[in-house]
Amino acid sequence: MRTIVQAFTGGLSSTKAYTDGDTEKLISSIERSGAESAIIGWNAGAPYGKITSTLHEMKKKAFLWLPVFSELGEEAVVATDYLGHKHAGAVSGAEDDFTFACPSEPGNIGLAAECYDRYFSGCGFDGVFLDKIRFSSFGNGFESGMGCYCKRCTGYYNSEGVDMGEFMELMESSNKSFLIPKALHGMRYSFENALIDRLFAARAKLMAESVAKAVGMFRQRGLEVGLDVFAPTFAYLFGQDIEALAEWADFIKPMIYRVTDAPAGIPYEAVHMKTELERNGCNIGDKLAELWGTEELHSDGCFKKQLTLLGKLPCRVYSGVEVNKADFCATSAEYVENTIKAACESEIAGCVLSWNVLAETVYPL
Ligand SMILES: [Zn+2]
């Protein structure tokens, strides 16, 4: 069982001071868990040179945690919803900004690497860990959850056989049950309506191509690359074809956060998906759970099914398990231990203690 620890130092221009106490906490979590590396970021003000030297002395690798299509400030071109409005700013209770940028815009694709060069090159990182490589979820509302429909993105969907005029007509209908997936194929969903089926496939293909470009920029800089992805139960619905993304990565970390009431947490995403779809003429009910052959998406059974599929991927997979603040994350020593045990019994490489060992209040190891 391999372990990685993840530490959040604050947003890019956060004024939160990083202290020696934080490094002590990081080291202690690495020692207690026997972690092989640490993912840390992305407050530009933290003393990464010192942190990476300490990690290297311990023979551990250091990955810079960096968002791609969100969080990188005003230079990013914000996504446009299908009604033509810019996505509204979305800040969660988890101290992040969840407003999403358009994944087609070349400037957006290159922004993470630019940011790396500006603030983090020369800090001794062995690799980067790329987060926010998806479209917005329904946590930001129905329109945002449908993704980006700017000129570039709609041009792409068109070239993949999605007639945008027909799509707009469909979206005007008061019954939007065409948005409910029909079947599960590995980690991808299919839809009864052929146009919607092509649209979701096109969104995932577009995202995979854009991520591949961003990954290439970091490879050119001699860096290893890890990717943060949604739990397989939701990933495809927000533009993540996990099988395609795994081709580009040294490792991936599916955020199978079963007790987190914040973005990417299964209870949070499930509730927002249900309510936002229902408000817009689509009663999805427990259809996703049913497709996974379970009653609840956060159940042990559903977790194990996801691990089985993830174990077949061509790169190393570390399941994300919550070691975090208890105010939005109902984690416990027992939950973390059970999650790690299930990961051990599967074919995946291990776990990432996520997403903030600096804030952890529960430590089971
Ligand atoms: Zn776009």
C-alpha cells in the first residue's frame, strides 16, 4: 500500500502565512503514514524551496498542487453557459473559488504552466499535481453544470456531430429527462438521446485533449504529472473520461470523498445534481446509484466497484481519502481506516490523504 499526503497552503494570492509549524505537521504526517511523497500548493507565498529540500532529505518526492481551469485569477477566460452568460463567481465553504474557465481557450490551457514559471520554477519540485481539469458541476447551479458553450467549445461540439441548434431546442423543453444517463460502460455513461450522447462524449474528448496539452507543457519542463479527478460515479458527467486522462498521467487521484459536504464530495455533488436537475425538469432520482448496482453512491459497495475499474487503468491510482477539517468533512479514524483497507484489497496503488493534512483533526495512522 503506497501513500501520498496532500497539504493545502491556501489560494494563489492568499495572505495566509505558512509557518515552520506547518512543515512540522507535514513531516509528522509523512512519517506516521509512511508516505512516499507530498502534494502541496498553491499559495505563491509559501517557502517551497525549503519545503522541497526537507522532503528530498527524507528521500520523498514533492509535487506542486496546481489548478488548471479554475482559481488562476483574472487572466483566465471564464466559461459561458448555454444561455450565453458568463459563469457567475462560485466560492465554496472549502476556501476555494470554484468558478470555471473555458477549457478550449488556448490562454487558459497555458495558464497553469505560466503560473508555474512565474512563481514556482526553481523551487525544486519533482512534479505537478493538476486539479480542476473539468467543467463546472451542478454545485454552481444548473446552467454552469451544463459546461461551456462559448464559440470555441460549440465549434468543437459541432465538429463532433452535435447540432447546436437542435441542442438549444432540446434545452428549451420543460421535460429534460434526456439528461439522465441510460447505461454505464466502464466509467463512461451513455444517453438515450443520440445528440446528448454525442455532446457528453465531445465534452470529455475536448477536456482530455486540453489536459493533454497542459500536461505536455509540464513534461517539457521535466516534471512528473499527477491528475486530480472526480469519483468515477460523476467524472464523465463533468467532462472527465478517466480512461483517456490516465493515458497522460504518472498517477491519478480519484476524489472518492464519501463523507465530504463540499465540492467533489460525493454527498455534496449528489444532492446538487438531484436538486438542480429537478428544478429544471429532470428527475434523476437514484438512477446513477442504480446504474452502479447500489443504493447509495457513497456506499462501501459502490466504492469497491469503482476501485475494481480503477485498478485496470494504465497508470498508478491513489484513491483520495479525507483527512481534513471536520466542519465540512465528517471524517473519522474508522472511516479512513476502512477506506485504506478497501484500497489495499483492490488492485490500485494506494491512497492520498486528502486534501489537507495541515488541517487534519482526525489522524488514524
Ligand atoms: Zn468554452
